[in-house]
Amino acid sequence: MLQMTSRQSFQSLRILLLLLSCAGSDKFWHTCMVGPSLADDCRGSNGARDSSIPMDFHQSIFGHVKSKESCAHTVNDWERRPYSFSIIDFGAVGDGTTLNTHAFERAMLSLSNYADKGGAELYIPAGRWLTGSIRLISHLTLFLESGATILGSEDFNDYPLIPGLPSYGRGRELPGSRYSSLINGDGLEDVIITGNNGTIDGQGAVWWSSFRSKTLEHTRGHLLELIEAQDILISNLTFQNSPFWTIHPVYSKNVVVKRVTILNPLNSPNTDGIDPDSSQYVCIEDCYISVGDDAISIKSGWDQYGTGFGMPSKYIRIQRVVAFSHTSAGISFGSEMSGGISDIEVDDMVITNSRWGVRFKTSVGRGAYIRNVTVNNIVMHTVRTAIAVMGNYGEHPDENWNRTAYPVIENILVGNIVGENITQAGLLLGLPDAPFHDIHLTKVVLDTRTTKQGPWNCSWVTGFYNFVLPKPCPELTMENSNG
Ligand SMILES: *[C@@H]1O[C@H](CO)[C@@H](O)[C@H](O)[C@H]1NC(C)=O
Ligand SMILES: *[C@@H]1O[C@H](CO)[C@@H](O)[C@H](O)[C@H]1NC(C)=O
Ligand SMILES: *[C@@H]1O[C@H](CO)[C@@H](O)[C@H](O)[C@H]1NC(C)=O
Ligand SMILES: *[C@@H]1O[C@H](CO)[C@@H](O)[C@H](O)[C@H]1NC(C)=O
Ligand SMILES: *[C@@H]1O[C@H](CO)[C@@H](O)[C@H](O)[C@H]1NC(C)=O
Ligand SMILES: *[C@@H]1O[C@H](CO)[C@@H](O)[C@H](O)[C@H]1NC(C)=O
């Protein structure tokens, strides 16, 4: 079995799928895989363009999947606030051209009077509400009605400069300060950002072109950034055209991101979808993410600043997410991970038209660890490299990074992965001075027909495998599946 050609392995992919579905343990496989072809069932009619995939695609796939239990139990029930005000009450005009920054400021000031009375809702009716940065308050529900769009101003002056995060030591792109995010908050608790699928649109094109022409003076802001927040729900909204990473909870806990659609052009620079950063108890579920960089990336600070700050990302669950990342990964860990990353569970993702499927990325200088991560039940289609664990990322905040701060990567389980039209099965490149340990692959079947190089490329890594096709590199040891 282990000497099969990849054509034969592809046949056995079908057999594996039948076996898995017959086992009846997992309707996901049944629904998604045992059709005439993965392409028909899980990809849409024309996989080459994200726009061909219907937006309710993830619901049709994930309506009956295994992980149907929500991970959103960390935040209390989202009852309506006892008080509600419309942004119109504060003088806003939803014509797409009037700048409403001051109206939002007045609203926040006024609604802060209800903090000890159960909080208040700021209702955004249908319309196009142009604004600069909005600084949220605690005990707030921001509700965007169907047809409501909060539009980010295209004038950089509408985004006040703020200091770089301490765990990065500077702006991520450029030294020094950075632009504030369109929607932002510092030290918030009990905030709900939701609606009837209203839209938050960063109008990022001006930022992307400034980035490309190297005329940016400071690091770009995010579409939504919450620093030191707790008890946060972000749901039922569309986020689009983010200047930089889209949703960035940092130093936060109890954060739920649910039923969110993120649409950034596939070629827009560094427009990650959701980046939990030095945050704990994060739940991301039922999301559709099509972006210009990693769809989801778990981070925890950068080199000596991240180790100095020392705040890990842990207890994070991600489930039922559809991801497109033409230039990067469906789900990634790092490369900034210097506060440590552990206890992460990822389940039921579809990753398609992506450069990487599941990617762990780090570098000498990062220090810290990525450990105790489980990535399970992933369907991939048209992904260049399905599984990557790499220690050669590079990129440092300054010259003072520690040349002997080796990151530890260990106890990583990647299982129940099926991939069609995969170019390279895996790239597992540890560090000679700090090999990666306990990389565990189980039930991984990848159709790598198109590749000319070997399907796996490994160095400085140890681990185990069990039922993996094509056969992994000799660095991994076959494990008896009877145990
Ligand atoms: C939400 O709106 C986006 C476009 O703004 C649309 O593509 C998507 O299908 C909508 N989602 C739901 C659940 O209605
Ligand atoms: C989000 O939408 C779902 C489905 O329509 C609904 O059940 C849920 O209550 C909504 N959540 C919020 C916070 O409005
Ligand atoms: C990783 O898991 C092992 C056992 O499963 C546990 O002993 C260890 O404390 C965990 N490490 C972290 C960093 O959570
Ligand atoms: C297979 O992947 C290649 C890129 O590696 C892509 O050009 C091609 O369209 C894909 N084929 C199908 C049938 O999706
Ligand atoms: C560099 O990292 C190593 C390994 O973590 C540590 O022992 C050493 O103290 C660090 N050096 C400095 C200057 O921080
Ligand atoms: C493995 O990958 C490394 C890094 O991309 C590359 O330099 C090397 O040539 C590859 N080895 C093989 C045998 O393809």
C-alpha cells in the first residue's frame, strides 16, 4: 500500500472516504466527500474564483457536521440592551460622503452613561456611514441593520496615531507608531458587535496602494482591533476591504467571532482575516473568509518584545470555517509566536484555492513554543502545500533579536485531512539547533498528482504517522494503528 503511485493513492482516497463515511462517525465526510467528486460537492462550479462560491456555502456544508456544538458558550446570552439609540440621534448622515466621526464620538460619550444600567445599543440603520476611527466603550452593542455600511474614511488623518503594541515593540510593518483601527477599543468588557449582516467596509484600496508604492509612513490599522478586551461577541456581520489584518483581538479573553463573512480581495496585501494575538478563550465558528493573506492566524508577539511581554495565545477553538487565501494559509500559527501558543483545536474547515493549507511558521529569534495543537477534519481543494511546519520564516523587529532564542514546536496533531489537487503534500522544516518534535499525522489523504518533486520535504523533524498517503518522509515513523 505504501508504494502506491499518486494516481493509485487518489483511488484510495475515494476508498478512505467511503470507509470513513461508512463508519458513520462523521457526517461531515459523508455530506462533503462521498459525492461524485469533491469538486462538485465542496467547491462550487468554478473553483478558480472565490466569487463563484455562494456565500451560504459554509452553511450548506456545515449544517450537519460533527462539531455542531457551539464553542460560543464563554460569553453570556446576548440579550438586548435595555436602552437603544440610533446613530441618527447624534447627527449622523448616512449619505456616504458626510464624515460622521464626531457623531460616533458623541454617541459613545452619551451611551457611556448607561454602563451601570445594563448598557446600551447603538443602532446603525440602512445607509452608508462614512467615518474615521471609532473608539468603542464597554457595555455596548453596536448593531448594523441590513443595508447599513460603516465606511472607513480614505483620509489617513482620520486615523490617529497610536503606539506599537508592547509585544511587537513597534508597528508590525514600520518602526514607531501605527494608525489606529477603524473600529477599536482598549480595556473593554461586555461588547457586542453584530447586526442583520450589515457591513463594515474599510475602503482599503488607498492603504494597499500606499503600501505597494512604499509611501506609507506608519503601519496600517486594522478594520477592528480590541486591546485587552474581555467578553466580546462579534457576529452576523460582513467585514470587507480591510486596510491590514481584519479582526485583531490582542491581550483579550472570552472572544467569540461567529457567523462573520470576511471579504478582502485575494491580492490585497496582508489582509489577514482573524488574528487572535496573545489572547485566551477565543471561539471562531461558522465563518466564511476570503482574503489576501492568512484566513486565520494565531499569534503572540514578535521576538524579544513578545518573549518580554510573555502573554500566550491559548484555549482557542476554531470550527466550521471556509477559507480562501490565494497567497497564504487557510489556518496558520505564527510567525509571531514569541509569547507562546498552546491548546488550540481546529475542526471542520474547507480550505480552497490557497497557497498553504495548515501552516506553522516560526524563526530563530522567536523563542517560546507552539504546542498541543490539534487540527482535524479539513477538506482542501487546490492548495499548493497542504501541511507546512517551518522554522525559516525570518522577519525581525530590529537587529537586537536573540540569535539563540529557538522556538519549540511539539505535540502537533494533524488528522482526517483530505485534499484534492494538491501540489505538495508537506513541507516540514525544523531547525538544526532545535528540531521539531512529535509532529503526528493521522488519516491524511492528499491527491498530489500534479507534483514533480517528491510529495514531502522534511528535515530536522520527528514524529509519527498512521494512514497517510502519499507515504510521508522517513523522518516520521509509522505508528501501529491498533493502539
Ligand atoms: C452577508 O452579506 C454579504 C455581502 O455583504 C453576502 O455575501 C452574504 O451572503 C450575506 N450573508 C448572509 C448570511 O446573509
Ligand atoms: C445572528 O443571527 C442568527 C441567525 O439569524 C440569530 O439566531 C442570532 O440571534 C443572531 N445573533 C445576534 C447577536 O443577533
Ligand atoms: C500539553 O499537553 C500535555 C498533555 O496532553 C500537558 O501535560 C501539557 O501541560 C500541555 N502543555 C501546555 C503548554 O498546555
Ligand atoms: C488545480 O490546481 C492548479 C494550481 O495548482 C489550478 O491551476 C487548477 O485550476 C486546479 N484544477 C482544478 C480542476 O481545480
Ligand atoms: C537568548 O535566548 C536564550 C534561550 O532562550 C536565553 O537563554 C538567553 O538568556 C537569551 N539571551 C538574551 C540576551 O536575552
Ligand atoms: C526542500 O525545501 C527546501 C526549502 O524550500 C528547498 O531548499 C529544498 O530544495 C527542498 N528539497 C527538495 C528535495 O525538494
